[in-house]
Amino acid sequence: MTRSAILLRPARACCPTIPVPAPARCRRRLGFVDGRKRIVLDDFVACGGAKAVDIPRQVTALDTDTDLVTVSVGGNDISWIEAVATCILADEATCEGAVNRSHSGSPAAARSARHGISSIDRAAPNARVLVTGYARLFSPEYGDYVTPYGTVTAAEQQLMNDGAHLLNSVIAARAAAHGFTFVDVTKRFDGHGINAPEPWLLGLGPSCALRTRYSAVRRWCRP
């Protein structure tokens, strides 16, 4: 059994619920999820809204006994959620501009990620490090997604999915450069976007927050 696992940064990972107290600002809802129950969670220091520059402060939870680290990095560094919000609220041309502006920050984000990821390697030299990618939010094949805030057309959905693909490619390259394992979740979520008949992601509600449907993720993680 893997003895310790640290989750840095918010990541959609699989897991039995472990109650983890956390500051409200970090918006932690569930602990580390391990459908196969082979992991003992030692620390959970993910924080919603954190960026790559915050990782060196988070790695104080790591040490030479840490043997598994899960980290999600990149989206906040390029203001990805702001681009998604623009696509939901505005027209297709404005959406495309927002996605392009978001990804124009990818080179700088890659440099920040290099510094942050290097700090993990130094703090936990014996750990296996899993760097998780981002799921595509939508399934354009199911048509427009109507929200209380606006309609997301199939074209806008595809723009955001293409943006997620580009972001994942940057993250994967940075992970490989450090000898870490990149975990691509896109195929697992194909056909289960927010607007799909069986969504694995929860759409926009009154809180205006996009969340993972945890029952679906647990199903994905079964042995």
C-alpha cells in the first residue's frame, strides 16, 4: 500500500471521502479519493485559486518519506476560469478572444510551473509525482448548453475544449521535463461534459461554480 499521498493544488482525483478541515477560501469539499483504497493520505494542502508560484509554500508538507504527490497546475496561471466565464456570458467572437488571451499567457505560466514543480522534486526526492491534466468541460455533440447566465453554443464549447487541450499539452511537456507522470483525463470524460445526458461535471448553478460530479468520478475509479 502506498503509505502517503500529498495533494497540492486542486485536482479532480478519485477517492473515498475523507473529511478534511480547510479554510473557506480554499473551497475544499472532499478529501483525497482513492477508489481502490491503496493510499493513506498524510496531507491535503490543495487550495482553490492557488497558482504555480504558491507551490513552494505548499511543499513544506512534503519530506523524504513522502512517496506519492498529486498536483494540478496551470489553469489559474492563465486565468482560464475567466475565459470560461466570458464564453458563457458573451458571444462567440468575444469567447474566442478570451480563450486566445488566456493562452497567450501559456509561456509565462510554463516558466512559473517549472519553478513550482522543481520545488516538489527538492522537497520530496523519493516521491512519485502525478501531474493531472484538465477535463474538457463540454460535449458539443449534444448541442447548446443553456444556463441562467447565457447560452453556450456548440462552437463556443469547442473553443473551450480546444483551449483545454492546449493547456494540457503545456502541462504535459513541463511534467515530462521533470520526469514526472502526466495523467490525461480527457478520454475518461469524453461524452460526459456538462451538457451531456450523463454529465460527470456539474454545470452552472446559483453559486456560478463548475464542479465534478463525485458519484461519477468514484465510478470511474473503481478497480
